[in-house]
Amino acid sequence: MIKLNEHYLKLSANYLFSEIAKRVRAFQEAHPEKEIIRLGIGDVTRALPKACIEAFHAAVDEMGEDATFKGYGPDYGYDFLREKIARDDYQSRGADIALDEIFISDGAKSDTANIQEIFAHDIKVAIPDPVYPVYIDTNVMAGRTGDPEDGRYQGIVYLEGTKANGFIPDLPGEPVDLIYLCFPNNPTGAVITREALKRWVDYARENKALIIYDAAYEAFLRDESLPHSIYEIEGATEVAIESRSFSKTAGFTGTRCAYTVVPKACTAFDSKGGRQSLHPLWSRRMSTKFNGVSYPVQRAAEAVYSREGKLQVRALTDAYMANAGLIRQAMNGLGFDCVGGINSPYIWVDCRMDSWEFFELLLTRAGVVTTPGAGFGRCGQGFIRISAFNKRENVEKAMARIQQTLGG
């Protein structure tokens, strides 16, 4: 008799963004004449940078000739891309990361979901609240939690982000083994200083813990005093794995390319207390379960690091950050307190009422889709997340509608 992994049955029936899509679809079917502006999920709307498109086309042309055709690529990614990442994203910022410590993948979501496979079943996991749901859900699927109770899973140590602490959680009040951090933060848009990040690295080193650091939004940092990578902090290569993505940086949401860094110095402990490098374990996992990102996509990603690519990517992120500034200004003008929107494309709004009720209010009366904060955890109740990933004219129209709805 085939049996289920019953840990899946603990999960909420609806993934947050699927539930939003369901509600928006129902509203549109009931009101087909209503124009909907989507400022909910973090999907980009602007075209790929020209440099990436040209590289993409050239690589596709290579695939059309026997002499330059590429079959199976390296499981870990082509060296031409890994070398650019190591040089421009890390070594240029003083972080000692080598080419072979970088693993190219199809998404930071995939990597942050899959990385937990290489750790023991009985580790204690610490996860922020509010949080991107994938961190929680994948550990539920793996059986590291008890049943949900009052919106939280038993066995997880929740790191609360609140207005009082600026949505930068305090260090755990009890011993933990695996810690998830994301800065600039999704969903709150909060950012972390070097000093604050150093406290987390020091905690991990002192407590033999490991940090999974999601830096998917680092390209939106405009304050150069803020760290772009956890590896800018001394000792982090011993206790941290970092994931990044080309999705928001260069618009690869539909093209799929990202990477995870697993330094050779990063270790975990076996059952006898011996240190084991995580690098060969993740290498084995990737070579066993993943067949690599396509050659044309990796050539397109490489173009991000060209002179033209850097300028074009900066123009893209600048445009989204201009949208973020407009959204924050409009919501502040209506009397709402906000976090984010300065070094992040997300604006976290204190809506002063139930998150889902406010979501429905903006959807039904303004025709604007946002994301209810309650979907990101208990500490997200009373907030909504507004995404800056849309065209300028749509953002302007959305803010005008919200102002008319809430300010009238």
C-alpha cells in the first residue's frame, strides 16, 4: 500500500499567492469591466536588458550549428558565469568567494527550499515572522515541525519582526541550529546594518549554527553603508550559505537563473560531533537532482556583468525604486506608516485593520491587488505589502485610485 508523506497534510490548504490569485480571479469574473492593477506578487514587468537579449540570441544561434552546439552543461553552471559572479558580486566587495563555491540554479526559491535536505531531521529551525512562506513550508514538508497551532507550527522558533524592532528580529532566546534571514527583507522591505548582521554571524559561530541568507534583493540597496552580502562580515564563510537571483535584478522571472554560494569553509556536524564541509554535500545533491540551467540563459545572465549590462540593470532597478518611492509617498500622505521602499522594492504598510479586509477593500473599491501581511505570518497581521514591480503609469494610476478610495 503506497503511503503519503503526511507532513504535507499539515500545510495550509492554500499557498498565499495561489489564494490571492483565486480571489482576484473571482472578482474579475464577477466584474469583467473592472481594470485590475497588480501590485501584489513580486513579478517584474519590464523587458530584459538589451545586453542580455543580444547574448541570448547569440547563444541560441550557437545552438543552431553543429560546431557550436551545447548539450548537457555542467551541473553547477558554466565557468564563464561563475567567474563573473565571483569577481563582481563578491571579490569586488572584499568577500573571498571562489568560482567553484558558486552553484548556478533555476531560482533562489528552489535553492532556499532544497538546501534544507542536507541537514538532519531533528535540527531546531529559527525562522522570522513575517516571512516568505517557502522557508516555513519546506521545513514542514520535511517533518521538522509539529502541527499548526494558532497560525504557527509547533517546533519552529519564530523570530518576531515588529514595528518596535524595525522588523529586524532579535537573536534567538534559545539554542537553534538553522537560521533563515532575508535582507533586504521580503516582505517588509527592512534592511540590516553591518553591525546588526555581525551579531547574527557571531551568534552562529558561537552556537555552532548555520545561517541561510537570502540576498535576492541586494541590487535594490542604495545606501552603500549596508552590506550586499553576508560574506562581507568576517567569519561568515564558516557559518552561512547565501542565495541570489537574477529574477528581480535583471528581470529573469520568466527566464529562470539564480545561484547559491556554499563556501568550502562552511561546515555542519555529524552524529559524532565531527565537522563536515557542506560544499561536497550540496555538490552531490545538485549533481544528483539537477541537470543545470540552459546554456543560452547562462549566457544572458553573463551579460548582466558587461559594461552595458550593468548600466541597463541599474536603469531597471532605478525605475522600480522610483515606483517604490511614489508608493511610499502616497501611503504616507494618506497617514499610513510604512517600512521599505527606500532600499527595497517592497513597501510594508501598517493598514490599521485586518490584512485580508484591507486587501479586499483595495481590490473591490480601487481595483488594486496587494498582498495581505497576515499571509506572511502572525506578525504580518495588520499590514499589507505593496510591490513596486509594475509600469510607472500603472503605479501612478493605482496610487490615484487608492487615494480616491481612502482619502475621500
